[in-house]
Amino acid sequence: MRRLWIIAMAIWMCTTISAHPDSTAVHRRRVAVVLSGGGAKGMAHIGVLKVLERAGIPIDIVTGTSMGSIVGGLYAIGYNANSLDSIVRTQDWSFVITDREDLHRQSLSDQRKQNTYLLSTGLSIGKKSSQAGGIIKGKNLAELFQKLCIGYTDSLSFTRDLRIPFACVATNIIDNTEVDFHSGRLPQAMRASMAIPAAFAPVRMDDMVLVDGGLKNNYPADIARQMGADIIIGVTVQGPPKESDDLGGTMSIISQIIDINCKNKLEENLAITDLHLTVDTKGYSTASFSKEAIDTLIRRGEEEAMRHWDDILALKRRIGIDDSFRPALLHPLRPRVMTDKMRVAAFVFENMTPQAERFLRNKFHLNTTDSIDARLEQELTTSMRVDLFYQTAECRLVPEKVQPAEGTPAATSDAVRVVITAGNRKTAQAHIGARFDTEEYAAVQLGLDIPLKTAVPVGADITLRLGKRLMARGELTIHPRSVTRPTLSYTFRRNDVDIYMKGKRAYNIRYNQFQGEFIPINFDLRHFNLQLGLRWDFMHYRNKLGAETSRQVTLENEHFVSYRARLSYNSEDNWYFPTHGARFSAEYAYVTNDLARLNLRSEDGTKTGKEAGMSDVSANWRMSFTFGSRFTLQPMLYGRLLFGSVIPPVFSNAIGGDWFGHYVEQQMPFAGIGNIEYVSRQFVAAQLQAQQRIAKNNYVLVRVAAAQQADTTKDLFNSKTIFGGQIAYCYNTMFGPLGATIGYSSRTKKPYIYLNLGYEF
């Protein structure tokens, strides 16, 4: 009997000890890590955590504010310091801390719009927006938190349900009180804790309006003590107070105001801290999210902790463990994240119209989809904002058990319930673009996308261009199925174009163009766009003024009807400075003025007969090949061939500039020619561009081109070859590319200089 009792006691003791994460130190003191706010400077927390793990310090509680809440919250659900290091280094923070849409997987037309306008913002006219109050709504940050916190996005207790008990702090600006999160939805709590006033929109919960917790408690050691911490290790990243000479700009003044307010409770909380580490963040600000800055800040955090290595080991003995101790359960490399497909139990839609739900189910085939990954999650939320005009969109994955398919041995299996939640719907989406160049000087383009309240989603798109070339456009697009977008549009252009002949200004032509287009077949996909349609053009010529004489020549007004097929493909990774991918486009147009043929006219404008319509065939193809990490070669072939007895002058081939269709629709670029030059009916060219990236956003572009032209195809390669070359320096700014170009061609026989700032339109 005594032997059985001893065996039972041994089994009980082994079970009890193995169930405890620190089996050799059941009665040791509880350790808390407290992480302060500080924006990007809070990246230094990761370096400190690396050293604490290296020293074998067990962490039982984590509290944090602002960036400290983000690092601490992710650490609490299972990310170790090395995985946090990888996460912050691989993020595109220039995208994450903005509200720009990730349109890499959206349609080509949406991608083109994003690379045309400087600013896009949602409007809720006549509605009270719950997302107002900050320059940045923080949608990309919120989506990042959702993706990193899979399994922890539903309402839960931060004390019981996380791997390490956690708490974070926000400030309720309604009554200027501190709000401590011990439960709720973890991504929402982290987002509220880092809502820097004026920069990020506050988080509204019930009757509270929550902003950055640093305004009330930037270093929440007191909360750690309330949660049962016996030993507190704290990290702060605030620099010394700024002097009067340091306060020279608006951002520095705002930063100083925040830093002063962040001293609430600081002295009291430092007094209860057992080991306080102050990381040197001199030279960096709350917005220092560049890769170089993140690397330095993490390294400085690690260096600061290593300077206190002896103190850390001494603290380890105070905890009640010896120097050789290592926690029994180190955090895994990463918790459950959406790296692979996850099985879907159900798709649930909240705060959405039946039409919107049906649109998403059809577009993404959700009725037959049984799994979800990070790409589909991103595409769903982006489509809700871009296609369905919701201000905010959220996709939560809630784990649940489901009955497996018949014949499987397990009773239940893991799956997720995908909860898709929409915010308020926008009245419109406004776009603003601006550019300057030495040819047209200043230009502004305004856009307005308006969703119509119809059973089938229909969008109205209004565009206005102001400058030397005036353009007004209205477009209706129908979304009956996932990829087909029938489109009806009407465009007015008031063109003022200088025409050059071999480098000399020959004349200026001014005309109004009225254009209506119906595209019943419009497949608009991620990389691919196919359009089949009918177009009507009416040309109203105002005058043609010669360069050397003031004599005006009146041109005959005329209209055309054309049948068109267009194909576009673009897989390039960057719209202006690609390093890999390909771009291809081709178009065929049959041009008439009576639906079948072209009327012939004499010099006085009278009709003299009819001929078959004009055929217009054009194409261009470019590929990018990168050598190393900075040098890219981009060969391109392009051309335009016109066939028919009658070629209306308005459709004649034109070359010059850096872009296709910039000044006139049929314009083709050519290195070394800065303005529009008319060429023969048949034109083909080859171009090679070398792109060298210097530092982060600086580029040197060298371009050479050669072309053949003739009036007939058989004579195309018997004519004299045109050569051209140019070199350009470009800086990729937040306002679009800033560039300076110097070029020369054998056709113009003189150099030209071109300056521009802004996206092309």
C-alpha cells in the first residue's frame, strides 16, 4: 500500500511540475515587461526583448502604450523577438502608415488611377463620419493588426486568453481619462492605443473617442503592478527635452507637446521599476519608419540592454532562478498566422446591403470557396472600399470547430468563420492630381467617383483636367459580374498642340474634340484588360497658326465612327520605375465616317467620293530584367501602322516625349525628341533603357532608340533610320517623379531639355 501511495504521489508531482511553464521555479517571482510609446522609436523594444530572451528572463506580464502596445501585444500572443524583427523589417511602412489602397491585385484601371493622382479621399456628404479626426484613418495599420492577430481578433480576455497576460492604454478625449484595455478585440485595442492625435483618426467605442494612451500613461508600470508583477523591467525611448532652437517646424512643435504630455505618471512609474532601460533614439522621430532607421533602432535597443547585462543577470537571481535557467516554453517562431490557406466554416456579412454581399460572393466565388489566405482577405477588403465605396472594411477570422467530411476519423477539425464587416458608405471618392513640366507648365486633374444606388453596382466617374489642354469626361461603369464592366463614356477635349518639323516649331493647332464611346465588352482584371466597343469622334477645328506667319488656315470640321478592340497586359512591379515584369498593349481600330467607309474631300471641303475605312494597328511591348539589386535593363518594341486610301490628318502618326498618348492619342514616345513630330504612315521602333537606382528613391535613366518609317510597308526598312538618345535623373517623391532630361536625335539634330514634376496625365 505504501508503495502504491509513493507511486501516486510521484505521478501527481510530475504532472503538476510539467504543467507549469517554468517547471524548475514554481515559486519564483512574477516578471513584467513595460514598453513605452514613441512611434517608430518603439522599434527599439524588439532589440531589448532579444537580449531578455538571450538571458533567459521569464516574462509573465506585458504592458505597453502606443508602439509599446503593438510590440507588446504581438509578443503576448506568441511572436518571439526574432519573429518581430522579421515582421517589422519586411513591412512596407510607407504604405502601412497611409490609407492608400493595395491595388496590385485589383484591375488595371484602378491601378492606373492610383498612379495618376496625388491624393484620393472618401467623401460622405451629408453624413457624420465616424472616422474623422485625423489625417490618416489607419485602415492599413488596422488590416496589418488583423492579419498578425489571427485567432485573437474576436472579443477575449487579455489576461486569460493570451499566451502572456497583457494590457495596453488609450486616452478617452471625451473626459480626458485613461482607458486600460484588459479585454476586448486585441487589434482594436492596439489601434486605439497608438492613435496619435491629428495624425491618426481616433477609435470610437461606445460613447468613447480614444486616442494615443501616451497622453495619460506613456509608461504603464502601475498597470503591470496591479496585474500582479513582482519584478518590473521597463523600456522607454523618449529623447531629452527639445530646446528652443530645436522647435523650428510644425511637426517638431507637435512632437514636443506630445512628449510633455507623455510625462504624466512617469516619475511614479519609474519609482516602482526594478530595471529601467532608456534607449538612445537621438536622430530619429516618431515617423522614422525607413528600413535604415528600423535597423538602427533595433540595434540600439539591443546595445542598451547588453550594457545592462550584469544587471539583468543579477535581477534573474532576484526573481528566484539561477544564471543557467531558461524558460521551459520559449515562444514559437510565430503563432498561427495566415501564411497558408485556412479552411472556412462560413462567410458572414455584417452591415452590408444584399446587393453588396451578392457582388462579393460572385466576384470572389465565395459560394464555392472553402479556404482563405492572406491574399483573398486583402482582396475582399480592398474591393469593398474600391468597388463598393465603403469607408472602412474589416475581415476577421474567428476560429471554430466544424464537423469534418464523412469518413474522416476525427470528430471535429479546425476552421475559421470569416466575418466581413463594412463601415459607413462613402458618397463619393475624390481624386486630385497636379503636375508641372516645361512644355505645358502647370496642370491639375480632378476626379470624382460616385456610386449609384442601383440593384446592380454602377459607378459614375467624372474627370476634369485644367491646363493648356482642357479635358472633361463622364463615365458610367456597370459591374454585373466579377470581371465584366460595360462602360459608356463621353469626353470633351480642348486641345492646344504645338507641332514640330525636324526640331523646329511648324505650327500650332487648336481644336475641340467631342468623343462618345460604348464598350459592351470590358474584361478588367488584375494584369489584363480587354475592350471591344464603338466610338464616335467629332473634330471642331478652331484654327491652325503657322510659326512664321500669322495667317490662319481654317480646317473642315469632321466626325468619325470607329470600331475598336484593345488589349492591355501589365505585370510590372512599379508604374514608373519597374524592376521586373512585362507591359504589353495592342489596339486595332477601323475608322469610318458613315459606319462603313470614309468620304473623300477636295481642298475646298466638298465630297468627291468614298473609300474603304482606315485600319489602325498599334502595339508596344516592354520587359524588365534586373541585374543585382539596383540595375535594370528594359527593352521595348513598338509601332503603329495605318492602312487605307484615306488617312485623315488628325489620325496621322506622331512621335516625341516619354509617354504614349500624352499630348495626342496617337503619340508614341521617342528618345531625344521632346515635342510632337509627325511621321509617315508606317512606323516601327525599338528602344533600350538602362535604369540605375541610387540610394532609395534616386534613379538615373539612359535611353536609346531607333526607328524606321515609310508610306508603305514594303518600303519600311528601305528608309533612313532615325536614332535618338537621352539621359535623365529622377527622384521619386510623394508628389510623383521629379525629373530632368537631356536628349538628342538624328531627326531634330539639336539637344533638348525637359523638366517635370508629378504623375503623368
